[in-house]
Amino acid sequence: MPEAVLRAVNLTRAFGAVRAVDEVSFTLRKGGSLGIVGESGSGKTTTARIVVGLDQPDSGEIVVAGRTRPRTVRGRAGRLARAREVQMVFQDPYLSLDPRTSVASVLHETLRLHFPGRTDRPERVRELLDQVGLTARAADARPGQLSGGQRQRVAIARALAVEPAVLVLDEAVAALDVSVQAQILNLLADIREQTAVGYLFITHDLGVVRCVTDEVIVMRHGRVIETGATAEVLAAPRHPYTRLLLDSVPHPGWDPERIAAARRAL
């Protein structure tokens, strides 16, 4: 078995009386792809924010490449070191890209911050653009001149520039047209094969999970209720909630009122 590149151990995070994340544990293997699935309010995004370091757990720990992450990070060097471990790609890349800055400048600045001694930044920028399927013409464009799919490619290139061990993708294709979703998912599959980066997919879309993950955990009300190989969980779910998620996907004979009644009964 490949070594674990990321382990979450008994993560708990409460907001007032609500436990958004409740004793959540999972393991992501090096070069693996793990999906975290659940409806809004299930705790999956809070879990992702803890993994990236945007939020801190009340208890539990994150272990990256065998090293337990400290609760507090001091100074700029510490923050940059954490960012090089885990990077995040958000649902709407337009909000995370400076509208005044060209694509090439975004990548140059990322490389300058994380690898100040590199002298081959122009070549590395070209490599990154090629890796995500963008042409040299796109390098001079600003985010507003790009399509949604192109902007997401830029966001992926920026994340890959720091050479992270783990890439967290939080609903990263949800805002894209179906055909563009397929292009980005195929791109991500190619990148994982080339680089052995680990993926943590945060999504409500079981189609995405089926397409790009090896393993999946299902969350409800902050807790993990089912986990296993993706193909096995989707083919023969054990928990009623997982079966409800599968039944909620529109299909011939789909009855939304029956699904709503079943959800209320759980």
C-alpha cells in the first residue's frame, strides 16, 4: 500500500452548540484520490478548511507526510511552509484571482514567494501553463478575459506551482458546464498520474466522486457515517443516508417528493 500523505485524526470543530465536525478521521494515500460527500451542512467544507489550515480544530490533529501539523504557525516562513504542504482550489476561481493581474504574473508571483532562489521562473510558468492545457496566449490574459474553465485551469496551475503533497478541491467543478466539468476532471486525472499529488475532493456530486476518486467518505451532521472504496460504496451502500443520496440523483422514475419524505424520516 502507498504511504499515507495525509491523515485526519479525530477532528472536532464546534460553533456554539453545533458540532460541525465530530470525531472525523480519514487517510489519503500518496497519489490517491479521496472524496468527501454530503449535503450542505454535513461538515465537509469545514473539514476541508481544517485540512488546509484556514480553520483550527477544537481537538484532533492533521498529519501530513508523517509529520503532525502544529496548532499554531509562527511567522511568514511557517505560513509558506504550510501552504506548500496542502493547496486548495475553490469553486469560483474568479474570486481568488486578482482581476488586474495577468495569468503569467499570478504564476510568477507564486513562484517568487515560495521559491525565491529559482532562476528558471519563466520556464516553470510555461511548464505549468502547458500542464493545465493553457496556451502562451492565455499567459497575457487577465481573469475577466477567460472562460470559467480557463480560470479554473489557472487556479489549478497556481496550486501546483508550490508543488504540494495534497490538493484540496472544494466543489471545484460545480460552477462549470457539464462539458467543461468533464475536461477539468480529465485534466486532474492526468495531473495526478504525472505528479502523484494526492486529491481530496469535497463535493455533493456523486458523478464527480464516481469519476475521479478511489475512496469516499460520506458525512452527515458532522460525522462520518460510511467509508470505503468508491465503487463499492456507490454500488452497495450500507447506510440509509448514503442510499438516499444515490436515490436523490435524478433518473427515470425519480420522485422528488418521495425523496424529501425519506430525508425527513432519517
